[in-house]
Amino acid sequence: MSRKRLQLFATPYIIWIAAFIIIPLIIVAIYALTDSSGAFTLDNIKAIGIPKYARSLGISLLLSLITTAICFFIAYPVALILKSLKIKNQNFILFIFILPMWMNFLLRTYAWKTILIPNGLLDNFLEFFGITGFNFSDSAAAILFGMVYDFLPFMIMPIYNTVIKIDDNLINASRDLGAGYFTTLRKIVLPLSVPGIISGIIMVFVPSLTTFAVSKILGGSKYLLIGDVIENQFMTAYDWHLGAGISFVLMIFIIIYIVIQNFIDKDEGANLI
């Protein structure tokens, strides 16, 4: 089959990318850089410096970083344990990870609200062991519970897919040469799993930074995240220009973050050569 004919198969994907990624981004940029009269302005982008919006961005960055860190420290040991179990039916394991994602996002979030309310499942569980005085309802901790639960599969999947491909002979050779478990983990397993870690970090950090429903449901609207600000501008204030401007700034933050992660990934890859 000729090269030109093969390129024709890429046409539907190019059309899809143009229709659902490039064109929407151009529309967002147009709204962000214009006012209601259509005149060019940078006020919508500068609005992120307004204290209440800057505070929302700061809270969102902090919660997304904490969520990403918690997901990593849970997902990485899980991936190592699954690899050590030598499970033959790996597709079933992947199915278990994906299964919660089949449930509606809002239903999963409301389920956590039921768990975290006073005299709820978690409260009764802690009381059974004599632990009292904790109130997770409508708190930052509740938001973290929901975000970690919602985005944990996005961290486990890429790390597991990377760890499972590491040749056992490399690990066995390291142990035969006298390296302990943690030395092997630090010198062999961890460097080889960097691509999966980078992918997992990006897949968790980006959606957690832009989330809004979780904070409203589990945080009781006490914490105004940057995603809430954008939603309010589009759905309540109907100021699409300001909403697009803040979204544009957020997109720049995400792009910078991804570029930095890619540089880190390349540096790690260079160290392995």
C-alpha cells in the first residue's frame, strides 16, 4: 500500500482533532482576548490577578498537587504488588481499575458525601475503634477524598502498564549481585518506570486542577476552586469573555507543567543510557 494511501487513513483523525480540539481552542482564545463589543483586550487574562481569583487558583494548585502526590504514593506500591503477584489474567486486573470509571462522576462524588457526613459510614467506622472528633463533611479533606478516589485509576493504569513490562531478569540480576530490595527499587525499577509515572502525574494533575463539581458537593461551597470560578462565569454570570480569559490562563499553566514534565522525562531517559 502506497504512502499516500496510508495517509488517507489519518484524515478522519485530523478532522476530529481540528473539530474538537483546535477550533474550540481558537474560540476560547478569541473570547479571552476580546470584550463584549469585540474589541481586543487583555483585561480578561489580567483578571487572574484579582485577589479572589488568585486565591482560587492557589487553592486549586495546592489541592491538585496534594491529590497527585497521594495518588502516586498509593498507586506505585499497588503496581509493584500486582507485578510481584504474577497474575496471569492481567486484563481482569485492568478491568477492576477501569470499572469505577464506568459509574457516573457525580454519582461517585455523591456516594462519598454520604460516606463522609456526620454519623455516616466513615464516622461510624472510626467510632467503632474509639476514634471521635473528626468531621470530614464540607471540608478540604472531603474534597481530597473525592479527588483521590476519582483520579486514582488514572495514576495506577500508566504506572502498572510500565512496571509490568520491566524484565524480571534485570531485577534478579540486581539481587544476585548483592543489591537489596530498596536498592534494586531505587536503581532499577524506579528509573525504568519513570515514563509511566510522568504519564500518571499529568493524567491526575490536569483534571484535578480544573475540577469543580467535587468541591461544591464535598466542600459545601466553602472552597471556591478555579474550576468553580470558570463555571460561574459561563453558567451564572454569563460573562464568557472573563470565563474564557481565566480558562486561557489555566491552559497556559497546564501547558507549562506538561513541558516541564516532558523535560524531566527526557533527562531521566538520558540518565539511563
